[in-house]
Amino acid sequence: MSDPLVELRGAMRRHGGVVALAPLDLDVAAGEWLTVTGPSGSGKTTLLNLLAGLDRPSEGTVAVAGEEVSALAGAALARYRRERVGLVFQEFHLIPYLSALDNVMLAQHLHSLADRKQATEALERVGLAHRLRHLPAQLSGGEKQRVCVARALINHPALLLADEPTGNLDAASEADVLALLDELHAAGQTLVVVTHNPDVAARGDRILRLEHGRAVAQQRPLADDEAALVRLWLREERGEPLAPRDRDLAARLGWSDDNGDAAGCRRRAAALVRRQRLAEVLVARTLAGDVAPECGTVPPVLADREQAVAGLLGDPTTCPHGRPIPPA
């Protein structure tokens, strides 16, 4: 990773007597995908608002690309929002009486001058060349979100912020939007993505978990092959078709039934899922007073501790969310 694009130093936000975000030191490198997870009310959106310049810290500093956002006001702050950050929300916030093309051009107009050719190319980039003239009501949820991504990127922001970008989407639309975010990340775009979805979280370079406004954990997701195996297992468990981005991985890893490695892949995936769900049971029973942690957010039990943890817990057969724990 390169030098930090985002730097928070002691940044905190207080609303009256309530601390929405405790003092936080955080660096995000240029080109990094940082995922932010945590329960509702944990400070995730507050963090995004600070980065976007939509709110300012009560204490500490927030800097993006060397510019101290927390010190900006008036025209300088508006310029920062137009030029440095792109925003993608769970709700689409598209102008209902404007076409997809005009919605993107409006973002250009607010920045400088609208350019129909550039706006068209932005929509082509997200796979909507055939939907330029359609109104939001004529688009699917996934198509609307892709318009939002094109709108967020039209002014070439250094930082793309996404708040639950797949929260309102069905499985197929979610897969399309995530494939697009993967492409942007591979091309060097810096992303900070808030999500409750462990499948989304696993795609990032790093996961920051917040609870009650405090950073409680930072971790790297599973290695690429391991994360892919877990995704394949979860999709099969839920009866969902493979996402487009997973098909090549499934073939390479030997997940397919017509490949001799299929049984071995499923054993590896089962072991990974087992250690994850044992960890969730352990946390729910011993650390959180029987309050179940969010699916997929607890670091898995280490392989060499799996048997001991399972014995300690009485060899549970389901996780706190009722999902089966694969047998050893």
C-alpha cells in the first residue's frame, strides 16, 4: 500500500452528551478498500459523514489527500465535497424526473460544466449504455445503484464512500454492484464501504469494526481462496446461484461437481465455516451475555484450537443465528 490518503487523528464526534464516535486514529492508504462494520448505532455512518465533510469532528482532525477537511468551511468545504469525494448511499437519491444520463450530468454541472460525452462514458463504464434515457422508475434496483456509482465517479474523486451500497438490492443486483466495486478497486480507486453483509466485508483489504462508537477490532479478511470458498459454501447453503465474479473462482478452485477436487473444496470450506460459527457461539455464550454477534464478523477460531473450543461448548450443532455448524 502507498502513503495514507485518509488520516484521522483523535477524531471524535459528540452530540450533546452522547458520543457517536470515540476518538479514532485511522489511516487509509491510496488504493485501499476499507470495510467498516458494526451494529446499528455503532458510529459507522458518523465516520463516513466526517470523511465526506458532511459533519465535522467535535475533537481531533480529519485529512484527505493532505487537506484538513475538519478545518474547511463555506466555499472551500463545498469544493472538497464536489472534487475529492464520491458518495454512494443505500437509498439512491436520484432525481425522479431526470434520465440516468441527466442525473449524472447534474453532478457534473454542480462541479463545473456538464459534458454529455463524459457522462455517457461513465454510464457505459458501469454497464448502462442501453439505459441512458431511462428514468429512475424504469430501472431496476441494481441499475439505479450503478447510476449512483457513475454519478459518484464522474468528477474523478480520490475517495469513494459507500454506505450499505447493496442494502436494498436482490441477490443478482448485489452481485452486479459488487463486481463493479471490485473493478474500481482493482483499478486503484480508494474505497471506504460501510456494510452489515459479511460477503461484502470479505472483499475489502481490511475490516474496521465499530461498537458503541469505538473501534474494537481491525483485521484482514480471509485469504482470497479461503474467502471464495466461504462465499461458495454460503451461496450453496442459501440455495443461491453463483455470482458472476465467483464462477471463474469456482472452476479454478475445483468447486464444480465434475471436477475431482470438488469434495476436497467442500471439506476445506466446511472447516472454515465451522471455525467461524464456533467463534460466534463462543462470543455469544462467554463474552456477550448470550447476545449473538453479527453473522461473519467474529474472527474464526484458530485451526489448532477448534477441537478444544468445540468440546468446551459441548459440540454445538448450530450457530447463534440458527445456521448449521458443519461437523468436524
